[in-house]
Amino acid sequence: MSSAWLEADWPAPAGVRVISTFRGGGASGNRFASLNLGDHVGDDPLTVAENRARLMRDAGLPSEPCWLNQVHGVAVRDLDSPAVSLEAADAAFTRHPGRVCAILTADCLPVVFAAESGDMVAAAHAGWRGLAAGVIEATVGAMDIRPNRLLAWLGPAIGPQHFEVGAEVRQAFLDQDPGAMEAFTENARGRFMADLGRLARRRLVSLGVDRIYGGGECTYAAAHKYFSHRRDGNTGRQATLIWRG
């Protein structure tokens, strides 16, 4: 079985490509079956390397993706810097054709960006902690492009029917944006179902990014397509990739 992925459906500038991988087509077994791309989850390192090699081959990637050490923070890396470190970062951008920005997820929200001119792309890892801390704002700021000249696409993430959080998570967002209340629905247990996509859209719109696409692919609900930490516990990671041709 060959690898497969979701092609981003958005009016990307010429030469910009985005894919989000599905979980099938890899060499991993058991809870990591089968295209696990995360090298930090307990899978065999040689198997992960094989999975990454298959992805490069099957997707025709122009180079090895720049795999960040994601920590649910707000650090943004300039991949064109000769001294760039991929340690402790949750977003990256590049102007260089053929350089691939990559975000690993298993429920968190991947958000990719492209300048309307097509000469810069970026990717951000936006789980609830990163969103609340400002990873979207940090990424847009680091790109240093007028927000209304950016396009954003939201990749697969846990959907609002399955993402239960406590009152403290809801409050972390309401303290910054009272209107974020619309992204939380109280459930029968007195906890809240959170909509990561809606929270991200509010952040983007508040910055002036008004061309927002994607969303709606639920990692929890589609067990045949995606890894989900909330559903399965320790599991694999899919990747969302963006690059300039």
C-alpha cells in the first residue's frame, strides 16, 4: 500500500503545495500503524526513518522536511537562517523554494500560511496551549507580512464533538477574548467541548488574516485515516507539510 494524504483545498499561490498525511502506507506496527512520522513517541527509530523516506519518495518532496521539536510553545524558526535550531519550536517559515515546513500532530491543529505573492510559507502547531499562548500571533509576526496579504489553511485536528476540556482551559481563552465563549459548549458533566478550529479562526481574524480555508477534518472521528492521542493514548503522528516549488 502506498502512502496517501489530504491535499489542501485552498487558492494557494502558484508553486505552493500543502499536504496532510494519512496514517496508512507505512512500516510501523501496533499502535503506531502504520505511517507514523513522529520519532519521539516510542516507535522504532529505524522504522520512523523508513516512514519518512517513504513519504519523501511517494509525495515527491523536494527535500527532507524540517522536523521541529514541538513543545506547545510559541517559538518560531526562520528556516533560512544558517544558524537555525529546530529545538523547542512550534512554528517555522521559509522563503526558500524546496525547503519544507513540517508540523506533527495527533489531535492538535496544524495551521499553514502562504503569502499571496507565493514567496513565503509557514506552518504552526496549534494545540490549545499553543493557541492560548499566542503561536498564531507569533507566526504571523515573524513572517513580517501584512496579515491581509496572507492566506491560511487549517489542517486535520480533533473536532468539537470530541475535544473535552476543563473550565480552566476555557477561562484561559476568555481572559484574552471574551468572544471566545462561542467556541465552548458545556456538556452534561459540567466540562466543555472546545472547537480548536473556531478558536484559531478568531485569532486569525483578529490579526487581519481574513482568507482562511480548511478545517472540519476530525482526527478523533476518522480512526482509519488519522492518529489521535485523545482517542488512543500513546500513538503515532501524522504530518502537515508546506513548501514552495
